[in-house]
Amino acid sequence: MTTTSWRTARSAAPAGAPHERRTPVRALGGYLAMLLVVVVVALPLYWILVSALKERPDIYTVPVTWVPDPVVLENFSAVGSGVAFTDFLRNSVIITVVLTVVQVVLGVLSAFALAFLRFPGRTAVLLFVIAALMVPNQITMISNYALVAGLGWRNTYAGIIVPLAGVAFGTFLLRNHFVSLPREILEAAEMDAAGPLRTLWRVVLPMSWPTVVAFTLITVVNEWNQYLWPLLMADDESVAPLPVGLTQLQDAEGLTNWGPVMAGTVLTMTPILVVFVALQRHMIKGLTTGAVKG
């Protein structure tokens, strides 16, 4: 027994030794890759912030200065004088909140129906949802524009919100999560004579909040950054969101003065950045639910 154990350990040692020697190299490569990603992502954001805090001549100096000296805040006050920033901010909040509520509610209900309810054509509906994920939004813009214009919804909140209220991604994401839930718990709720809505509210959602929060955060980010469709629908600041307002600010100031444009970009990013930082743990947990099973 001793000889066999010694031979086994001896034969296994060479196989494990190279792996251990390669581990620090792989770890170093991983850290370098992460550092490169951080630099690529963070450098433009840092440049935007620095430019927003510089005086106008300092933005164009060569070589560039990475630390503003002196730090000025006039660019932020110039944003409000360049465009109606508060109106654009109000419109972004309204559009984002309404679309988020509508998409989350419809996504949860449709995913629950596709996961647990039995009705004719359920498979066809699921295939239709999957097919909708494969169609770029730009392809449907011409038909949507003709329909919305025919309804008289141009330059209205309804004209911006209704065509963007589709929930194909949310339905697909939540449905896949719902079918992974333990069947025993759902069967127990069915034995207690719990109806579909009660099962959804009392059983399914309490086990699915991380995924729902992840979908909510993704929706908030996407709708806050909507640009092309609101640009086509909005004629003025009465309904246009912040990305459209930044375009107008760039047209007014960007050719000769990038400071206010950078300041407006910082103000536009800040609310969504705060939301993302506050909910990022829930988002990561929701997107990785079911990936590891103990």
C-alpha cells in the first residue's frame, strides 16, 4: 500500500508542478488584461471630467494637461444658458420611469405566462419573442415613424414611449429564470389553491428579485440613453430627452467651446451612474443566478 501510494504521488507530481508554475503567469496576464480594459474605459471618462473643469484655452493646449489648473465650474453654469437643460432632464426622467415600469411589469407577466401557464400557441409565442430579439430596432423605425405620425403622436411623450415599450429581452430573460425555479415550491403553492397572480406575487417574485432588479437596471440604462428614436420624434425641448439636448448643446457650443458640452455630458451621466453603482451587486447576482449550483 505504501509503495503504491508513493508511486501515485510521484507520477502525479510532474503533472501538477508545471500547472503551479504557470499560475502566477496566468494571474499576471489576467491583471494586465483587466488593467487594459480599465484604462480603455476610464480614460475617455476622465478626459470628459477634466475638460469640464478646465478653462476654455486649456482644453486646446498641446501637449495636453491631465490635471486642470485652475479648476473652474463656469462650464456647468454655461450648460443651462446654452440649452434648456432642466426641460431635457425632466423629459428623460419621465420617459425612463414610464418605460421602465411598463417594461418590467409586462416582462414579468409575459414571462410568468410563458413559463407556467398552459395555453394554445405558447411555443409559437416564445419563438416569436426570440425572433424579435434578432431584429435590430433600426429596421422597424421607418414603419414605426409612419404609424406614429399617422396617429398624430409626433412631438409627444406617447410617440416616444409606446414604440419603445417592447419587452422581448425582458420576457426572454425572466422566462428562463422562472423555469429554473424549484418545481416543488410551485407545486406546494398549487396544492394550497394559490391562483396565478398570488403564486407570482407570493412565490415566484420573492425568489426572483435579483433577476428582476438586473432587468430593471438594464432597462433604466438603455432608456436613459435613447437617442435616435427621440431625435426623430421630438421637435423641441418640450418632450426631447437629455441625449437630444446634448446634440443641441454641441451644435451651439461644440465647434468653438467644448467645455459646456463636456459639462453637460458629466451632468447627463451622473444620475444613471449613481443608480448603476447602487444596484450593481443585485445586477451581477441576478445575471449569474443559476450559473453555479452547490
